[in-house]
Amino acid sequence: MAKKHDDELDDETLALLAWCTEVEAHLVAAGARIEEAQDHIEEQAEWYTDMFYDGLSPAEAAKQALA
């Protein structure tokens, strides 16, 4: 088995990052600038992580962010 390097991300982290990228796309589609959406997700990382683990779709998470 290949040794995992410390700088490699696990599958769960990769899934969370992909999910956040989709949330970002929904925020941009709703009118946010890319930079605004990215900054918001970074600033609210814990909140978005909770939504990810709670099973919300990216569209549902973006809708909550815009509410």
C-alpha cells in the first residue's frame, strides 16, 4: 500500500471542498462576486462545514446564506 503524504487531503476533506465550490457557484449565480462568495465561505467555514455534515445540498446551504 502506498504511504500517504502529510500534504495529501483525505476523501472527506476533498468532498467538503467540492461541496463548498458548488455553494460558491450558487452564491455567484444569486449575484455575489466570486471574491465575495469565497470570502464569505472562508469566514463562515465552521457553519458551512456543519451544513455539509448535516447533509444539506449546496443549493440549500446557499439559500440559507442568502436568507
